[in-house]
Amino acid sequence: MSPLENKAAFQALAGIAENNPLIRAAIKYWWLAIPASIVMYYKVSRAPKKDLETILTSFGVSFGPVIPLIMLSESLARTQVTVAAPAAASSVKDAQFQVVSSPAITPTPQPFPT
């Protein structure tokens, strides 16, 4: 493979990953996706028949513990970004208060007009 073909192939894969959030998550969490994929392949290859039910069951068993970990990690990352963003703003100024004259207060409550 020439360097130009290699670069084109990686750009094509980057385009696919950019438009597909599932592939983006698999790339980001490759250390979880690879073992889960191996478990799924093992379970599907050992199954007596390879139908949709077998594949979905194998997916659930292999990726069931992984997906909540990814969701938890992503939500914690978003929370840390949200909490860290206001703390990073060091240009907080002192509050400036102005005295506003209050409207005239009547000493006794007035009845509703009829």
C-alpha cells in the first residue's frame, strides 16, 4: 500500500467515525470494545444456529456490562466539564447594587374593586 492510499484509507475511516456515534464510542473505548467483541464472536461461533435471536442474545451478554460503563463515563465527563467551566472563569466582578425607590406602600390593604 502506498502512503497516498494509506492516507486515503485513514481519511475514509475518519469520515465514517465522524458520522457514526457508535463507531466513535468504540474507538474512544477500544479497551472495552475489543474484549466485548471477542466474547460476542466466541458466543456466536459456538452457537448451534446463527439466527437473530442468538446474535442479539450474544450482543446482550457481551456488551451488557460495557455499555453502562461507557454511559457512566460519558455522563461524568460532561459533569466535570460543566462544573469546571464556571470555575475557570476568573474574571468575576463584584456585584454593583443600586438603590431603587420603592413604590408607595399603603398602610392598610385595599379591597378588590367590584
